Amino acid sequence: MTDDRRRFFRIDDHIGVSYQMVEENELMGQSEPPHQSDIFGLLNDLDKTIAYELNEIKVSDPKLATLLEAFDRKINALVNQMEIDNYLVQRLAHKIRQVNISACGMGLEVEEGLREEDILLVDLVLIPGNINISTYARVISSEKVRDEEYYVRMDFFGMASNDQELLIQHIVRRQGHLIRSNWND
């Protein structure tokens, strides 16, 4: 991990963060955190299939095709509402925090003291793109900074390579933005 720290830039940023404790025995056999399936890709594939099949049915049974189109619209309305609800729940679950972050770890203030070696399942929402990244992290230090506030440093592990690439791209963009804004001051 020391080599990673030398290779990656660290920046101060504001991102959405949620985390939960994970027991070491829960990690057995898992190299990466569980990812939500690509539901949008699946829905897109199903929409294509439905559109094709409806065109076929319209020729032989127009009334049935009209009924099936109505069911499809109804299901799409429900899915859209669920997406909105999920987005709102996700926004509430992620507290926007000031962090010092790199592609291999981060430091941030939290309301609870954690122990060294605690394992966390960390969910990040990078702003402004609302890019969601899940990873495991191991607490490397936790220091009390004031009443009910602790500064926790953690190392990421088990991050999917595409998520790490997204995080690196975000950090480089933010670093460029910070440099440009300092030049303009």
C-alpha cells in the first residue's frame, strides 16, 4: 500500500460517504464488495425485446398488442417511480463530508470512534457527477479531535479496477480544478 500512496494524488474534496462495519468472516471468498447488478442495461434489453415482440403481435392480434403496450407503460411508470425513490433514499444515506482522498484511501471526520483494523464497507458518491463507488476499507487510525468527533484514516481494498479508475479520474479532474482556481485567485 505504501507504493500506492506514492503513486496517487491526494486531494481535499466534498463527497457523499456512507459506511458500515463488516466482520472479517463476512469477507471470506469475496475479493470485491457486492455490486448492484446493471439493472439499467437489463431494462434496456427487455425494452428492445418488448418493442420487437409487440410489433410482431400487432400484425396478428392488434387488441392484444394494445393491452400489452398498456401493461408495458404501467410497468415503466412503476420503475420510474422506484428509480426516483431509490435516488432520494441514496441521497439521504450519504452524508456529504469533507475528505482527504486518494485512489488508495481517505481520511475524514466521523461521529464515532473506530478501532484500528476495523473493516468497513464504504459507499462513495463523487460530486458533481453522482458517481457511486463501493469498496472495502481497513481503518488505520482513529483520533478524537473534539467531543463526538473523530478523524479516521482508512486504506481501501477490494475496489473494482473500473471503480478505481473512476476515482482516479475524479481526483485528477478535481486537482486540475483546484489548481486553476488557485491561479485565478
